[in-house]
Amino acid sequence: MSSVTVKQSNLMNTYNRFPISLVKGKGSYVWNEKGEKFLDYTSGIATCNLGHVPDSVQQKLKEQVDTLWHCSNLYEIPSQHSLAAALTKNSCLDQAFFANSGAEANEAAIKIAKKYAKDSGHPERTEIVTFKSSFHGRTTATLAATGQKKIHDGFTPLTPGFRYLPFNDFEALQQINNEKTTAVLLELVQGEGGVNPADKQWVNELADLCKDKDILLMIDEIQTGIGRTGTLFAYQQYGVEPDVITLAKGLGSGFPIGAMLAKEHVAKSFQPGSHGSTFGGNPLAMTAGLATLEEILEENLLPDVYKKAVWFWNEMETVKQNFNCIKEVRGTGFLIGVELYDEAALVITRFREKGILVLAAGAKVLRILPPLTTSQEELEIFTDTFKQIAAEIDATSTN
Ligand SMILES: *Cc1c(COP(=O)(O)O)cnc(C)c1O
């Protein structure tokens, strides 16, 4: 058998990895090389929304593996049309472009926003407004779109054309339009930046302003999309209609995929030669996307997520009230942030030692991402464990 410690020397040191190697997953659980099982409340960072290796996606991928893997976008790929139809039928958007990742979906959004300005007679509009504490990806353009200094550090000069405003700040809305603005790009719950939900009224005022000035409202739903917040897309809970949304994480149940969806008047700025991708929209990814979406849209799944989330939120509020180590519980649906007074890393380790995987979002925020399919019993295992850990921390705390 291979050893548990993964040899790092041939691998670039881009991640501080947790000290476990995972070799198998099914449903809400993953297993390490020693056969130990963990309740996975990271869902592969909001990606395995149906749990690990969900049956129907597995079955359809197996069939596709036996049929066709790749043929390039120089030919028609029927499943692209089907997935585009399914995504647009269930959203306010009209057309889709398929990529392989979240960053690539945002790259497509950034490109179409620039092209749209030129096509609509505003070549001077070259800027995109994003927000502080946002996260939009790691490519050179999307890291520049990201409103976090720690992501920029070491990579200057940044790709120009981005302006950062404070999130949820009503006064800052006056600075959105400066004659150069073509689009606004934002997350409705900032995921990596600390699980910060956008204020509903603020988003509505922002959307009105965008509409008024023909500024594109582009919502990064890469983490919030595909049921994560209890509706298929988070924007559906805000009463706004974005011009563009980007998707990735949950869309393929773990198979790499990204998508940029746009309203028709925006989508028409992409013509042959404007944009492309060798792998984007390949038959395997489209199969994973279609099978995932079909499951997510099953009659009872999202209402069930809502019910489970309501129970979970109440329970987490109780944990917060009964223990001193928790500062705030925030988020939407099954995208949950728990701000602690302690370092999140220490709490993550305690969870892992008790067989549960959770993430951080910044130094002091625990990010909890149960699969949407998690059972009531598993949720109770989680909250019971949280109570135990909170009691342990309170007992050792000096204040
Ligand atoms: C993960 C994430 C991205 C980047 O996606 P990749 O697939 O890692 O490129 C962009 N935006 C948001 C909101 C994300 O959560």
C-alpha cells in the first residue's frame, strides 16, 4: 500500500493541504487510504452538491465514457444545446457559453462585458466594478477582478480595467457609474471572502442603477449556484434579473465545467472568432452537467434543502447562544459561515479528529458546505459534534 504522506517534491506547493489523502467518496462521505470515513461538509468546495459519485450522474458518465469523449467545438455537440436549454429555461438568461472552470467562466463574462460596450457604441466603457473581499478566480484577469490584496500580492502589474468598491455599502453605489463602467461583477454571498451575504435592498438598488445606465449586472454564481443557497441560483432570492451569470463548481458534480449565461442582447456580442475553448462544452462535461441539473431540479430536492437548512440554521443559532466561542452565523441555505473568536484552523482540526471535514473562509470563519442531499441524521451528527467542540473550546478558554 502507498503511504499516507503524499510526496510533495514533484508537486508545486500551491496548497496547504490537510494531512489526509482521500481515495473514495459516496454520498456525504469520503474515505482515506486507511479506510477511515469522514462526513464531508466541504462538498469538494461547494462542488459535489449531490454528494460524492451520485448514482444517476455516475451512470450517465459511464455511458458517455463508452461513446464519445471529445470532438472539439468545430462540430455540433447535441448535449451542449440540451444543457444550454435546461439552464436558460430555469433562469432569466437566454444563451450559454461553456468553459472548464469558474475562472474561465468569469473570463468569458469579462470579455463579453468589454465587447458589449463597444457593440453598443460606448468604446470608452472599459471598466468593470467589483467589490472588496470578493473572489473571482486565479487567472491574470480574474485575480485582478478579485477585491483582495492577498490574491494580488506578487502578481503586479495587475490586468487593468477593474475598480473595487466596498460591499453592501449604499453610499458607494454613487461611484458605480463614472462614464467608463461597462459592468458590475459580484457574488451574492461572498464565498472565499468570509461568507458575506449581500444585503437585499442594496442589491436591488445596485440592479436599478445598472439598468438605468445600461451597465451590465453580472453575478458570479460559481459558488452560490446549482442549489447551494436553496434555490437553483442565488439571484432568484433577490428579486433581480442579472444580464450575465457565471457557473462552475456545482454544475458538474465534480466533473470540470464552467458556464457563462447571458441575456440575448448581451450574448449577441459573441460571434464566431470572439471567444472559444478547446475543451469547453465537451461531451463528458455536458453529460455531467445535464445529469446533475436533472437531479437538482427533481421536484423535492430544493424544497427539501430549504427545510433542512431552516432546521440547521435554528440549531446553529442555539449553538451560538449556548457557547461563547461563536461570534456570528451567516450565509444562505447550505452556504454557511460561522465566525469564531478563535482561529478557524484549530476548529477544523478538531472536527477532522472527530471524523468531519469543514473548511475555512478567511482566518476566523468556518465554512460549512453540506451536500444538498445530506440527511437529517447527518446534520444532527454535525450539530452534536459542533456542540461538543464548542464546549471543549469554552472550557479551555481563558476569558
Ligand atoms: C471557486 C470560485 C471561482 C473560481 O473557480 P475555479 O473553478 O477555481 O476557477 C470564482 N468565483 C467564485 C465565487 C468561486 O467561488
